[in-house]
Amino acid sequence: MKDTNSLSVIVLAAGKGTRMKSPLPKVLHPVVGQPMVKRVLDVAKALGAVQRRVVVGHGEALVRRVVEPMGAVAYSQKEQRGTADAVKAADPASLDGTVMILSGDVPLIEVADMQTVLTEFNALKADIAVVTADLKNPGSLGRIVRQKGELRAIVEASDAGPDTLKIREINSGAYVAKADVLTKLLDKVKPNNAKGEYYLTDIISIGIEEGYKVVAIKTRPAVAFGVNTQAELARASRIVFKRNRNRLMENGVVMIDPASVYAEDDVQIGSGSVVYPGVYLRGDTRIGNFCVLEPGVHIYSSIVGDSTHIKAGCYFENSVIGTKVQIGPYARLRPESDVGNEVHIGNFVELKKTKFGARSKAGHLSYLGDAIVGEDVNIGCGTITCNYAPDRKKYQTTIGNGVFVGSDVQFVAPVTIGAGATIASGSTVTEDVPADALAVARGRQVNKEGWKPKGS
Ligand code: UD1
Ligand code: MG
């Protein structure tokens, strides 16, 4: 049965992107941590597209590896013979309802923009719509030619005369069309132009000739921002970073120097938190309220509780940090670290796959890997878990609640320290220690009085 209301999105992504001068297919270049084509497909998904089809060609295998896991279906365009040929490659004849066509290299489009376009397309009861924008510098983009305000055609810059080139309203490269109309018109496109390509833009003038309702829907210039060069890619990232900063500041985050703060799209920060210059927040990172992030903090997909103070130069990945924690400067949390509430972790401390209990302290220069550290534990300066054995396996260190570890202690895992035990400074602990015991595992000091080196 035909579903006349359904939306499908076709994303054009077969082009080479010669001007990127990069071995990576153009649409896979990331804008703020996400491939451009992924951003476009995310918008399509949020619009409720029942089908998302991506036309692939250059770097096909790589592009498929990104788009297929997102649930999009890739269609090969063997030879890049123009944008109309590309849409045909996606088999629009098999689609019903409404089809939206987007380019894979337009990373700044947002759901709200395209939702407005769809609403207008439906309200106008149009058959085809081209999405346009007014630009100060229309450059090499296709010009929207109107007569008495009525849409007539799209003329490519390479085919345009001087008067047409003065037009500032341009073709964004996004379109909406009824699936059956699109299919009919695509068959009528001929490669009659300077480049000898099948131009999708021709469906506008052909559609008007055939008596269809063809309209131009104007949006923000950002919708027409296509990336063709590395400089434009960097500009797109700069714009998305700014968007993300504004979103955070609107939620009450304090930024000392916003332009120097970088946060990816999914990052959340609670109100009242203060972010110093040079902070970089990535992935699925969530920071609580009233936190302080000092300069040079880099966090990847980690959760930080309220009122935690992260001092300069910290680097966290896939970790969870509790509330009222003091950490850094220069602390490193490697994946699967779990730091409890009110913990103090000082400079040059590294944790990996370690649970560090509430109110415990590791003030300086330690490595704790594959460890479970209880609550109210003191880890002295220079403590190391020797978790990696000559059999190339990792072993666990377990330290009970209230243990006091002196300075310069090595725990040779696997080893378990009972609650309330004390480990003397300089110990190399190779055996389990019972609760409340004192463990001393070091050579005894010998003082040789009046001793001088030989020959002196
Ligand atoms: C196209 C439009 C132009 C518009 C501009 C907006 C045409 C003829 N011109 O020009 O009016 O202002 O986009 O950015 O459509 N692609 C394929 N297969 C092909 C050719 C292109 O998949 O055979 C893809 C490209 O990868 C790209 C998109 O289609 O994602 C647009 O193609 P591109 O060559 O960049 O067209 P423009 O010259 O920029
Ligand atoms: Mg282009």
C-alpha cells in the first residue's frame, strides 16, 4: 500500500571532494567530532524519515562503514555523471510520499530548518521545492532565477551570464519533491550544459514547463553552507562549537573566555559551573552543577558529579567522578575509573579500571590500575599497583576501607589488603594483609658508624 505521507531522505555523497586534497572521502571529514554525512543523516532521522538512502561512489567502502551502522542504505553511483544521475542511483521510483534531497557535505543544517521547509512544502501543496538562501557572496553556487517574483529556473554559475551572476539568492542543494513527480522529471533531464552533466537543478525548469507546482523556500544561509575545502571544514567546526557554547551558557554555565572552550554536541554542563579557558569536552560528557574546570582540562565521555573541582591539565576518558571531588592538577583517569564522592586526587595520579571509594585520598604521584580501593583510604605518595604480570595478564589489587598506605609502596597483584590495615612506607607487598595488621615489607636499615669508602 502506498504511504502518501511518508518522508524519505536521499543524501548525495558520491562526489570526490577534490578540493579537500585529502585521502579521506569528503563527507567523512568530521565537523566537531562527527563525520559530516552523519550530521546530515541525524537530521533526516530526527525529521522522521522512514527511509534514509545515501548515494555513494568515491571512497564507497569507507562511506558505507559509517552510514550503514546508522541504519541508512547505501546506493552505488558507479560514475559521477551529475546530481540528477546521483538521485536516480538511489532508485526514487521505489519511494512513496515525499522525498527530501540533501547533500552530504552540508553539516550546519538543523532539524528546525528542515522541519520548517517541510511544513511550508505541505502548506503550499507544492510538487517540488528548492531550498534557497540569500548570500552576500554567492560564489560558484547555482542562482535562483525569478520572473516577476515567480521561480523560473536554477542556473549554474558556470552557465550564467554576468547579470545572472549578480543574483544573490542561491540554490542550497536541498530539495523536497513528491516521489512520483521526482521520478518522472528525472527521466527528462539531459546533459545540456557547460560540464556535460545531468543536473538535478533542471527538474525546476522542466517541472514548471510540465505544469507542476514548483516553489522556492528560503531559509537561513547556514543551510546552504557546503564544505569544499579544509578552510571551510574548519569554519563549519568553529560555527558548531559556538552553537554548543551558546547552548551551555544559556543554561547558566559560566565561561571565562567562551571562544577558547570546545564542547561537542552531546556535552551537558549544569548551571553554576565555571569553565576556564582551554577546556575541551568530548563525546557523551555530563558535568554537574557548581563544578570548576580549570585550564587545559580534556574530558571524553565521562560523568562528573556536582561541586567537583577539576584542576588544570586533567585528562579523563570514559570515567565516572562523584560529587565534591578535588582532582588534579595533572591527573589522568583512564577508561572505567570510578571515583567516589568527596575524594581527593592530587597531581600526577593515574587511575585505570579502578574504583576509588568515597573520601579516599591519593595526593601525589601514583598509579592505580585494576584496583578496588575502599572508603577513607590514604594512598601515600608514589604508590603503584603492579597489575601487569610477566604472563601478560592483568591482576587485581583490593584495598579495604580505612587502610593507610605509606609512601612508595608497590602492590604486586593479585593482592588483598584487609580493612584498617597499615602498609609501611617503601613496602613491596606480595602477600595478602589481614584486617587491622601492620605490613612491613622492606629491607631493614643498617647504620655502619664511622664508615668511609675504600681508598679515602
Ligand atoms: C550543486 C548545485 C548548485 C547548488 C550547489 C549547492 C547542481 C547541478 N548544482 O552544485 O545549484 O548551488 O550544489 O551546494 O546540482 N554528487 C554525487 N554524484 C554526482 C555529482 C554530485 O553524488 O554525480 C553529490 C556530491 O558529492 C555533493 C552533491 O552531489 O554532495 C552536490 O554536487 P556538487 O558537485 O558539489 O555540485 P555543485 O557544483 O556544488
Ligand atoms: Mg558542491
